[in-house]
Amino acid sequence: MADLIERYGSPRSVLAERGNEVWQDDVVFQYNGADFYIYRDRIWQVKFASTHGVSNGDRKTNVLRVLGDAAEDMGNYAQMSITGKDWPLMMRVNFSNANNTGQVTAIYIYRPDF
């Protein structure tokens, strides 16, 4: 986590997030605009306020248009693979409801292999 602190400085806050299983417990370093989810000594997920042209509060129809054909509409969320990295990454955008009037409530980029 030294790299994270060297790059972004001290987090605004640090909290524990309990998963459904013990192995799903994370420490979350919160910064303005991004929350880094850490398990053991690895960042496995980042929650963004805005990334890849998508922001919290955007409408679902706009998000699907911005992300294009790479995004899969899964109802309450959209997901897509992010290519060109050293390891697999996925982007998930959660919506307030499944219909096309839903708004973005959370944006995650995570390692599905972790």
C-alpha cells in the first residue's frame, strides 16, 4: 500500500467493509473521487465517482451509449471488460433500477480473477 499512499497521499478516511464471507472483508482507503478496496496487500477493486466517460447520476441510456457495444446490459447494472492491461479488469456500473430511466449509483473497476 506504500505505492498508493506515495501516489495519492494519506486517505481521507479508512474503513472496514464486511463481505458475506470472512474472506470477503476489505479495508477501504477513501480519497476524493475514488475508494480503494484492499484485501491483504492488494488493491482488487476501485470505486469511482466518474471514469471512462461515466459519472454518478448519469442515466442508464446515456451510459450504454458512452460505453458502446463492449458493455453488456444486465438490468440493474452494466458491465464490460477492460483490455490492454497486465491482468484482467472489469468495469461495473450499478443503476438505481433496471429500466432505462435508472441512474448510476456506483462505478467499480475490479479484478475478476482475485
